[in-house]
Amino acid sequence: MDLRDIPLITIDGDETSLADYADRVVMVVNVASRCGLTPQYEKLEALQRAYGGRGFTVLGFPCNQFAGQEPGDAEDIKAFCSMTYGVSFPLMAKVKVNGRHRHPLYELLRKTPDASGKAGRVRWNFEKFLVLPSGEVRRFRPPVQPDDPAIIETIEEGLAEAAAA
């Protein structure tokens, strides 16, 4: 199955998929509001503002699988993201990223190796997957900041690829 064909549900309950973003560079990231890495929201939003007009979007997937750090419901999550970090990028419904009941999107994403060549389960909140317009996926582990040069380089590469298509 292609990543773009997997049904997704937005935080507001609407249906979508990565096919709706096929001509964009998409950063899929599992997010949480009560994590030591939660300040990454600020840098994710900065990326959205810097590159959104050029064909990039962040898609946030709230997940409560890591130490219960995303306990709220959809309204709580939306309010936190909006009021605390001014999040303008799309948020999806809460998902599981590991285990038997993991979301089908993460079933495929977990097969992507990181920079050290390791694939497998999502290690923590704020694991980032960049999906390029070609369908290629690049993986960045949670400690890698959203504005890391390797991420910026990959976004720029994807935007150039989209512009050339």
C-alpha cells in the first residue's frame, strides 16, 4: 500500500490522506503536549510559516503512548497547540504509533531507516518523517530539532523536486 492511500482523520473528524498533500513536502510528526520535547512545537510552527507558502506542511499526530504525555481530548489538544504555540499546521486525530494497534501510516513509516540505518518502532514523541513529493521518506529521531540543517536540507531538496515536476 502507498503511504498516500492510507485514510487519515483530522483532529476535527474530517477524512483526508497524504494524497491531499501529494505535491507538497510533508513532515509527519507524533506530538505530545506534556513532554520535555514539547517546545519543538515552536520550531515546527516556524518551519510551517517559513516554508508553507512554498509547498511544505507539517502534519501533527497526537500520541499518548509515551508516558501518557498527550492525555487530552481533541479540544484540549487544539486549545493547547493554538494558545501555547500558535500552531497553524494541520493536526490529526490521536493515533498509536507502536504496537499491535498502531495506525497503518506508522506501520509503513516505521520501515524507514534513520540516518544511522536503523528502522523499527518510533522511539518517543516528536519523531519526524519527511515525505517528499516523489514518495521518498526520510526519518529523523526525536532529539533532532525541526530546524536541524539535515532537515532544512531535505525540505529544500523536496521543494526543488516539486518545483521541477
